[in-house]
Amino acid sequence: MRARDGNHGGRQRERLQGRLGAARRAVIAVVAGTVVAGVAVTLILPGRTDAWIVFHAGRSHYGRLLRSGVRIFERQGLILHAKTVLIDGVWATVGSTNLDWRSFLHNHELNAVVLGF
């Protein structure tokens, strides 16, 4: 079954790889709400980092996300820097932007978006 409401446009699956870092509560609420709307969301996050405070700030969101049904995996053994999003195998982005306003407004980040059918 597909989620077919105005906010999720028929999406079935979302996979996000990167780090949550200092993501705002509104971003976490959107991710959690996406699952409630019927979209299967999987996060692949770093299991180690070079930024200890940011790492634990991201982990502070795990409880809410897990309770909403988000699947979370931590990549072990490597520092995971790339950020990727894949939606239904049709829309993807790859780059360095984190899910926080600092990345969008102040850091020199870049993402590529790929559309396929």
C-alpha cells in the first residue's frame, strides 16, 4: 500500500545515510511523521565519529524515531561522511549536506540530485 496524502506524494520507501547531528526537532518530527503516513524509513548512521558532541546529539533522537517505526542502523568501523537519500529507487541525492540549518545556510556544502524511472 502506498501513502497517498499531500505531504508524501505516494512514496513507499526512504533510505537516508549520513548523520543527524544537531537536527532540529521539526526535522525529526517530519521523519517520524513520514513513517506514520505509511512510508518505510531506514536511517544508516555512523557508529563512530570525529565530532563526539554532534554524534551524541544525533543519538538523542533515536528513541522518538524508533518509537515511530523508523529503522536505524549504525555503520561500524568507518567514519561515515557522505550523505545520501534514496526515495523509492527513483529520486536520489548524494553530497555533504547534513540535516541541519547550518549545513544549508552557512557551510559550503554540495549535493547532486538524480532522477530516474
